[in-house]
Amino acid sequence: MATRKGPTKGGRILVALPFGKDVAPSGKKPGKSKLALVKSGIAKFLGFKAVTKLPTVKVKNQTKLRTVGSYRQRSITLLFENAQKVGDSSYKSINVPLGSGCTVTDAVLYFRSQATSLKCVGVRTHNGKTYMWGETT
């Protein structure tokens, strides 16, 4: 199968990223969250589980659902050694959105520790900086 260029297939599902932190809102400061909307094929490939119970946030005597995760905000691009099968197609890189409570450093450290199982050799940040710990072919 040829390597596919372009967007990955599938709908977006709400996941709690395994890195970063959740911070409740306090005073005038908004809260931070590890929630992100990730394409279903990418979430399955990376082993992320869908959020089944939506977290709630208490704001001024009201309980509100935090239903929307990060989407079209900051994201990182995972770079692979060889094309990896994600869903039905093969890709040499995939995009993963970052939640508001996740930093690029958190993401780099997490994916570097998972590099062997994912065959991930680097991460490109949303502003173009690339962190490599392997070589692509």
C-alpha cells in the first residue's frame, strides 16, 4: 500500500490525553484540561481511550459540562521511521492536538518514552521546531 498524503480518515472523538494536567478554574483564571478531539483512527493507533463520562466543572453555583476538547488549537506532528498503518491507510506522520493543560514538553517526553512501540522518531511542534531522536527513511 502506498503512503497516503493528506488528512487521516475518520471522525473525531473526545479523549483524555495521557500527559499534561487538569486544573480546575479558580477566580478569573480559566481551567486547564487534558481533553482533546482526536481522529478515531489516530486515537486507536496511539492507544487513547474515548471519554465515556464527561467531566463537569462548577462555575458560580452552576454545574457545567466540559464537552469540548481542544480542536484547531495547538497540535504536534508525530514523525515515523517508516510509514505506519493508521486505520486503512499508511502515513509517515500524523497530527495530534494538545489539550489546554498539555505543554509541548509533556508531549515530547511522552512520545519519546513510547518511541519503541510506536516507531516514532521525532515530533514537530505547532511553530515548526522539530525534536528528533531517530532517523527517518
